[in-house]
Amino acid sequence: MEDNIMDNTRKKQLGIIVTAVVVVILAAIGTIYVYTQKQSEVENLVSENSNLSELIENRDSVVNEMVTAFNDIENNLKFIKEKRKQLSIEQNKEGNIDRKQAILDDIALMNKMLEESSKHIDQLEKKLKNSGIKLSGFQQKIAALSKTVNDQNSEMVELRRIIEEKDVMVADLNEKVETMEFEIAKQADTLANKLNIIDQKTEELNTAHIAYGTYKELKEKGLLTKEGGFLWIGKNKTIQEDFDDEYFTELNIQETKTIPLHSKKATIISEHPADSYTFVEEDGQVSYLQINNPEEFWKISKYAVIEVK
């Protein structure tokens, strides 16, 4: 009987173990299944993200290409518009062949640029269509550019028709230009001469002369006399009427504000307003002449004679 009880106990234990193993196996299978499903979802998300990134990259590439193309086309159209303004057509005059050919060459260049722009627009339309990207703003821009190109083409056709019907008078224009260039050159020479004269006059107006020394030195140079003269200053010391410029030092009125003297005493013999200058003393001697007001100082005479002791 005890043996039967033990057998039953072993059977129960074995059943429990088998059940536990089955549960573990089922749990593992469930976990693997769930992991597999999640892994599949992750891979799908990664794939979708990759596709989305590629789509965004393609869109950005298309957008950048569109912007660059728009700029190129608009620059071409702007150039054509400016070029057309330069084409001067004079009616009822006999035209110059070279000028006419130059205009026809310009028109040919503009026609070529318009043709290139038109092809570029067609390529943009195909590119936008093949990309599968819906960019209404770009589609409108392409349509507007296409219309502008067509309008320009029509104007070029009309312009060429006018050129072919009428001659361009360039001979008269060239003659007028040459005449104007001659007159301008002549006026430029005249202006240069006048400016040169003005510079000379300005230099003369801004040029003054200074001489200083003891009475003996100034007299020996023929600058001072006690026997009379035309500018009587002080007692009887005056400037000679026929003095020699050689003994004077030239200076620029606007640039010269001081005249070094370094003497015990100094006196201006020539005539200058008293309030236009000052003798500046340093270390017990007259260091220099300070010109306070150059315009007033040189107003009466452009020659200054200073006696020092």
C-alpha cells in the first residue's frame, strides 16, 4: 500500500513537472512570436522612414534644382529685356549695314537664349511631373515663366520684322558720336586748362614770403632802408621797393602757422594787423611768431620782414 502511495506521488510530481515545462515552452513560443511581430513592425517603420527620407531628399533636390533653374531663366529674360532697350531703331532713314548686322546678331542671340529658356522650362515641367511631388507654387512659376518666354518670342519676331523692313541709320549717328566725342575732348582740354589755371592761382594766393634777420643782415640783402620806402613802419625803417625775392623763403599760407625766430627781441617791419599775430616767448627769448589769423595776417602784404636782435 505504501508503494502505491509513493507511485501516485511520483506520478503527480511528474505531471506537475510536465505541466510546468509545457507552460514554459508555450511562454517562450509566445515571447518569440511577439518579438518577431515587433521586429517586423520595426523593420517596416525603418523601411517607411527610409522611403520618407528618400522622398524628402528627392523633394529637396527638385526644389533646389527648380530654384536654380528659375534664377537662370529669369536672368536670361532680364538680359534680353535690357538688351532690347539698347536696340535703337530710327525710321525713315537709310541704315548702315554694319549697324543693322549688329542688331540682327543681337536678336539672334536673344532668340537663342529664349529657345534655351523654353527648353529649360519643358525640362522643369517633366522633372516636376516625374518626381511625383505636388508643388503648386512651382507649377504656377513655370507657367508664368513659360508665358513670359512666349511673349518675348513674339516681341522678338516683331522686332526682327521691323529690322528687316527698315534700315538703321548708323552713319549719321556715328558722325554725331564722333562730333560729340571731339567736342567733349575739346571741352575736357579747356576744363583741364582752366583747372590748371585755378590751381596756379590758388597756389599763388596761398604763397607768401618771409625774411628775417638783424637790421644789418636785412640791409645788406637790400631789404631794409632808413632813407624812405613805400611801407613806412615804426620810425624810418622801411622795406625797399625793389627788393630781391631771392632772399625770401616761400611758405604756404594755409599750412604755416608759426615762424621760428629764437632771438632776444623781434619786430615786424612789414605791415600786418597787430591782432593777427603774437610773438611767443620761451626761456626769456622770442621763440617764434604765432600767426593767429593767416587770412588777416597776409591780407595787406604777402611779404613779411622781421628784424631780430
